[in-house]
Amino acid sequence: MDHYYQAFFEKRIEDLHREKRYRVFADLERRVGEFPVATYRDGDTIKDVTIWCSNDYLGMGQHPKVLDAMCEAVKTAGAGAGGTRNISGTTHYHVTLEDELADLHGKESALLFSSGYISNEAALSTLAKLLPDCVVFSDEKNHASMIAGIRHSGAEKYIFRHNDLAHLEQLLKSVDLCRPKIIAFESVYSMDGDFAPIEAICDLADKYAAMTYIDEVHAVGMYGDRGAGVAEKLGLMDRIDVIEGTLGKAYGVMGGYIAAKRNIIDVVRSYASSFIFTTSLPPAVMAGATASIMHLKVSQIERARQQERAQKLKSMLRDAGIPQVNSPSHIVPVMVADPKRCKQATDLLLSKHNIYVQPINYPTVPRGTERLRLTPGPLHNDAMMQHLVDALVDVWHVLGLAFEDNKSEGATADIIPLAV
């Protein structure tokens, strides 16, 4: 019988290899003060590489304020929190961070989770399950964590075409106005880098008596006067019922959260199993996240530099004829549209050019839309950017990939302006 199980699992791994989407983890060691350069190890091979796909968008994972706060917290409070939030695991660091997050988003309260995935899964599953006869309307490109939360709620759901307001309204119209409804969507969709029509979605929510739930994980720290996200940038935070975010991207640490009215937070805190039965995040992580949020509430330097870098890279790629998605955000998707050659491209970039980019294949993106997802940051200098573009041109030639004649078209959309 053991042979049967092992053969079954081996076959499933073989399937991934055959489909050219077997994932290999790179052994990377980030070095404080040198990011985005890191040490790469593969057997006897040890070399420096430049990381071009990190979600540490602003380099806050090595910011002195963040590191000092974390080191001080370890010295003061020790390594772990000591339990779940309900049983001795709510430290003053957690309380302070939740207060900072509530203030950041202009909400009455906030709640921390071990990851952004868990915050989406826990919040959506709990809210949709508790609301009697609830219906959830979900954008077709929502993150897997949102999909999991909606599925686990057991609520009736409708999937609307990506950013398609007419389709969303058609679905809303089909449901009794008196039934509880939740519209779940993201502000920045991380694979294409496009924005949701937040204000128009809020208008539909008002019209059809629906709650609004927005995932701002790729936007918090990045947009708005204080880095609260695209909803802040557009002056719409007060129209969003639940704002979900992460501490593991622009804030450079780890964890997820939701911010909302006090009774919404209290009901998720009291009913969500994945919150109740999970050990609390360590005090040092909470201290580092608090320091990062406090810094980015007042500093515009990192955001402004990051957006300038993104715009410059898009222009350089366009001039070189490297095909990219017409993204208006800080995310730069470079299209390959073939899983085998996408993996070959990243392998060549790493082995020949010392550039680390992870191939993005199915199921993260639909088949036929495989890509490299570049995330230029404030610490990528001009020399690094030129090296990346030159390397991509070389790889495109080696693999026989198609170039685009974009030099005079201005095809790449400008990034959303920084609110100052």
C-alpha cells in the first residue's frame, strides 16, 4: 500500500515537471545595507545576485528604524508571544500596532493575523458565514486567499468579470435587495498591476445595500499621503467597510490585518477559528511593523523614489522592445506567454547575468500568460536597471522571443501620481 501512495505522489510531481511549472526555491541570503543584492547558494555555487522580484517594495525590511525596534523588542520581551491572542499572547506590542493600523486607515479598530492570506481567509469566511443568507460578489482576479475565504464561508457567491462594473451591477440586480451582500475586490492586482475602479464599486455597493471589502496588500505603504493605500489616495477609505492589508510587503516585516468598525473587528476576533487557534506573532515582529508604519506615515522619500524607479524601468523596457503589460502601478509584468521559456528565461538571467527573477506560471496566472513580475524599488540604481534591461535583451535573443516595436508608441501607462 505504501508503494501506491508514493507512486501517486511521484506522478503528481511528474505532472508539474511535464507542464513546465515545477517550482524551485532559490537559496537567498539578504544582506543588511546591500539590498537588493543578496547571496545565492546552489551546491558549491555561491555568488552575488540582484533581486528583481521582491515584495519588500520599499526596502523597509532593512531600514534602521525597523531593525532597531525589533532588536530592542527581543531584548525587552523575548522571542515569542507566549500563546494565542486569547491565552497570554496579546502583548502591548500587539495592542500598539493595532492602534496604529486603525489610525492609518481611519477606522475604529484593527485586528492582526499571522499572514495576509489568513487575514483574508478568516475575515471573509467569518463575515459571509455569520450574515444570514449572505451573497458574496468576487472579482474574478481576486487572490487565492480571498477565494478560499469565500468558499469556506459556504455563502452563495457570484464571480464578476475583472473590473467589469456592468457585469457586477447585473449580478447585484439579480439578487434580492434585502439579502446581505459583500463585494470583495483588490485595489492593486499584483500580476497585471492594474487598479480597481474603487469609487464606482462603492457607488454600486450603496445602490444595492452591499458591504465593501477591499484587499490593499500591494498598496499599503505605497500610495496615499500616509501610505494607507489606493483608497486613501482617492479619498475613499470612509466608504470601505473592511480594509485588509499586509505587513509583509511594503512594510518589510510579516503578518496581515483588517481594519473596520469596532463591531466588525470584534465579531471576526470572536468567531474566526484561524485567528482564535493560532499562536500570536512575536513582539519583535510587531515592533518592527509599528516602526515601519510610523515612518511611512510621514516619509514620502521611499514612495517617491520607488515610483520614479518604476516609471524609468518601464520606459527603458519599452525602448528595448521588451513586451510588458500596460500597468499603471508600481508592478512591471514582462510577458513571455510560455511556461517552458519563462523558466528558461529566469534560469538564464540567474546563471548568466546574476539576476534573480522568479517565473510566474499557472496557477498564479492563467495558462498562456506566463511572465516575469518585476518590482523595481528605491534601492535599484541606474546601473542595476541598465544591467537588467541588457540581460533581458540578451535572453530574448537567445530564446528567440518576440520583441515589440514600442519606442515611439508610449505604450506603457504612467504610474498613479503620488499624493503629497
